[in-house]
Amino acid sequence: MRIYWYWPFLREGDLSLVNTLAGPGFDLVVQTLDRPGAPDAVLGDRLEIRPDLREVRELATWSPRWAADRVATYAARTSSRRAIIRSSPDITHVWFLNRFADAASLPRLARRHHTVVNVHDVTPHNQRLPTRLERMMLARIYESDATLIVHHQMLRERLFDAFDVDPERVEVIPHLVRPRPSTTPTKHSGRRVLFFGTFRNNKGLPILLDAIEQSSPDIEWEIAGRGEHHLQVAVQASATSHQNVSARIGMVPEIDKAAMFERADLVVMPYTAFESQSGVLHDAYSHGVPVVVTDVGALGDTVREDRTGVVVSAGDASSIAAAIEELLGNDERRQELTDATEAVASQRSPTAIGELLTRLYNSILA
């Protein structure tokens, strides 16, 4: 079976899944971005990794240069993808959608080739265009002949409710838990909480900063990521005014990210809106760290089902602060949650997810 994965944001940790699909009976080509941190190009008997997709430039949002660069970059990526698909793989798997490019290109692709598409965000976190136009683009993608994958049943139902997608066209495959990286053992303080990820308006950072104000001064807070300028400024201001808050603004290399999760006692996700499954949640699982999350998207349902943390109402800083305080003060309860994360990590290992993907591909070709 010849498989092509369009995976722009492939990371070193994802190679564990790549390797499960590259072997006897499978030839796999993975196309990813040409950017720092991308896995080195690999060319073997069964696997080729091609880091040749064009990366967008860091420019002022909505400036003419920003818009022109986005248009040129998305067109170049679509052209690069089309060039590989001309070799007619048995399965084309698009791991990350871009609604601006894929609304036009993906329906045509899915008519001509067996196509699988991961739907991470049923609706985008950042709306770039008027709501009606955004929905039209998403509907064109979801109405195509592609098989859609989501990471939770709630997202499958959301596709049906919001876009009238036939549930029979949607497969639920859990989010991968990457193998725990080898790091130097870290001595835990027992009082460290980590927020990690992109600084977007839906991530609830102002609410988190409010929760920090309401919390005991002996809790250590680590906030890492980058994104909206006003959120970066707010996080940096909190770190400047509080000795127990550290901020790392910018792209975090994988080795440093792993160290952050390793020294964390809890991971907090105070999101206010979210129609997705969380990669950060599964990074926490990879490192055996319990979580405090808000009840949005698939977050609340996943954590309740997995029994890996505490779920609170979105937008409630007091509840976030109270949940964190309670868990940090209860070592036994926190250990129970840690054990649960490790059980889930085994169930969603690269081998387990690879088996589900193999089964799906075989059913499509049957």
C-alpha cells in the first residue's frame, strides 16, 4: 500500500507514529514544512520524509505583505502536494487542513483519489473572514468525498449538528500520545503549574492571570508560548510583578518543552472556546501530568472519561484557582490522576493509533 501524508507540522515526537506505518506492505511519503525543528529528511526503502513545504513569514497581521505572503505560501503548498499526488498513492491523508486553500483544492482531490482528512477544529479558533464566508469554505471541505477523522465523539456530533455531515463518513480515532522523551529526572516542587501553548484569545490567559492573583503565593506558575501581542504583554507583566510566575515568550524547542512538562505537577488549560481536541492535553498525558481544564470542546468530556484531572466551568477564575489549590494539596489524589494519564498513554500509543489507521485504510480500499 502506497500512502502519502500531508503533515505540515510534523515534529520529532510524531516519528513514532510514522514508523508504525512504514514497513512491510506499506510505502509512506510524509511531506512537512521546511522550518527549524522539522525532522531531518529521511529516505529509506519504505519511508521518505520531505521537509519541502514553504513556511509563512512573520509579518504584521493583515498588512498587505502579510496577505500576499499567505496567498503565495498556500498556493505553493497546494502545488507541492499536487506534485506528489500525481504519483497516485493508494491513500492520501491530509493531517492539517487550511480552509483558505483546501476549500478549492480538496473536493477535487477527494473526487479523484482515496482521501482521508483530519478535522482538528470543526470551526477555526481564529476567524479571518466574515462568518458566512468561513462556513461556506468549511462546508465545501466537509461535503467532499473525503473520509473525515476526528479525535472524539463530541466532535463527530458537532460536524453533524453544525454542518449536517453524514456520521457514517466520520471516523473517531483518539489523539496520539507521543512516547515520553528521555530527559534528565526532575525534582518536583509539588507546587508547579504549567500553561503551554499558543497565546490566542480563546485560550483564557486573562482568566488564568486572574486565577494566579487569587492563588497562594507559594504556587509556582510557568507560562510558555507565543501568539497575540497583547496576551504576550499581559503574561510578561504578570511575570515581572510576581516572583512566583515565570514567562517564556517565543517558540520553545522540543527539548525545553519536554523539560517544562517533566517539572510540572499540574497542567492548566483555561480555554474559553474550543471546537477541537487538545494536543497540549495529550502532551500532559505523555509526561504523566494531571490536568485542570475548562468544559469546552472535547476537553471536558475527555478528561471526565479518562479520569485524568478536574473539569471546571469556562471563564471562572475562582474555580480554576480552587481546583489547582485542592489538587496541589492532595498528593494521593494527584497520584491517582497521574496513574490514569499513564494508562491512557498506553491506550493511545503510536502502535495503537497505527493499528486503527491501518484498519481504516484497508476498509477504504476494500
